Amino acid sequence: MDKVSRDSIVTQANQLIEGAFDITLIEMRLLYLALTKVDSRNPQPEGEYTLFAKEYKDMFSLGESSYDQIKTAVNSLARKPIITYEFNEAKQRVNKVQRFWFSSISYGASGNSSDITLRFSDTVRDYLYELRNEFTQMNLVEMVKLESPFAFRLYSWLFKYRRLTNSKNAQGVISTNPLTLDWMKERTGLLGKYPELNDFRRRVLDPAIDMINAHTHISVYYELKKRGRKIDSVVFNYIDEKEQPPGYISHSKPLRPRLPNRPHVTKGSVAEGEWARKCITTMKEYQSALKTYDDTLSISGADRKKVMVWHEIIGLQMKDDFWQ
């Protein structure tokens, strides 16, 4: 593993991967950046870890990074517990255990500094150091373009199955156990929200899947599972495209591309025509990609109307083979 990759590795015991905590996107990014400082192979050190505002900005390719915003987020994160569920051998029961990520946070009192120093709490450190079994490693570089806390958590759950026996089939597809909707919601602070499955899929699950497929090296799809007549859980299946042989074709569904911005030009001008041609080309490529993935798919009705308008702008009749 090269130096860049090693410096961006996040390692956690699976108890933390499966823990329940409700944090924002900026808090999630800060937490994972702090976790890259930990070398899980070593005994627990006495020292602390320092994060810099520029480090945060550069890792996540942000145009601007407000130190005050980061400082506020890390203070908020420190007050939010992580809940783990652990079997108590003596009492023969599952305990709900509440922990906090940090035991101390320090930064310049003058307000002119740009660094924050953290110390992980003793109750969390046991799940970060000297890990030999039941842990998960991820490269933060692969996750920097994920833009929702749920996408971060889902990616983590998926990666946990890479190390589990019997999770991969002969074709290289890794499958999770059924994850109930309530389990996923509780782990991400969404319990009681999005009671309708379609709403949860549209607002939370499908956007996270799209982000992971578009911006990481794994291609994932899911299957809904019923308990009786009601959909109760989800099984996720994914392929690590980095491990596929030459000539392998991705199994991820193509995402609708972002269209070129319409220029502020006169209607009927050459510039408007050039913009329309770019839009037609972009949508044609998307249509072809959809057909390659699944020949029953096609662009949406709204996009079809746009394609017809663009053809009118350039004064050409749309050919039937556009939809093939």
C-alpha cells in the first residue's frame, strides 16, 4: 500500500461500524479524517491528534473551508453519543452501551489558529487499536465525494462484508445479510422518519446508492425482502471493480449526467445552437449507456421532451435511432 493510501486508511472494529449515531455530513467527514490518524496495528498511544482546516479542505476538495464551521462541528460531534449493542456474558443479555468519541478537544483561544487537537475517549480507543479480528478498513480517498451521512454509513456496512467468510460468490459478487429498514434507520438517526418505503428509497437509500456507484470503485445494487406481506429488509450486492479482470464491464446503472448550462445568449444565435448540440450529444450518450446496461431502459419522458426542443433549436429532425 503506497504512502498516500496508508495515510488515508480508516480502521474501526465492527462494533463501531455497526454503532448507532446521528451526525451531520461535516461531522462525519471530520470524524473519518481524525480516524485516518490512527494506526490500528499499534498499542494505544498517550498522544493526541491534530487536524488542520487546510487538511480538511484539501481532503474533500472544497473551494472554501471555514475554520469556525469545522470548530463548531467538532464541538457538536463531541456531544453526540455512539450507541453499541453488546452481549453481557455475566447477565446473559444484550446491553445498550453509550460512548462518546472524544475525551478532549483543544484549539486556540484567540480565534486566529487553524488547527484542532483531539483525543479519542478511552471507551472508544479499545475499538481503534491493536485490532486483530472483526474490524473493517476503508480508504477515505474512495469516500470523499459521498455527500450524505447515510452514504458514508452504507459504504462502511458494505465494506465490512469483504472480510466475512461466505459473503462472496463465484462471480465475485459480495452480498450482505438482510439489513432491516429499522436497523439502518436506527444506526443513522432516522428511526421514526420516512415511514413510507418509497419515500425512504427516494430521499435516502437511492441517492446513497447513486453516490457510491458514481464516485467509488464498487458497484452496488439491492434487493428488497419481505417478511410476510411487508417489505422488511434489504440485501445489498456489490462488486469491487478494482478486483475485476481486464475487459470487465461495470454493472452499475449509469447516472443521468449533468447537462451543459444554458448560456445567456440571444434566441436563435449560433451560441444557442452549439449549446443545444452539446445537450443532444450528452443525452444520446446517456441513452446508449442505459441500453448497454439494460435494453429495457430509456431516458425519462421529461428528458425526451428536452431532446425534441434541442432538435428544433438546431433545425434538425430527430432520427428514430436516437432511442436505440
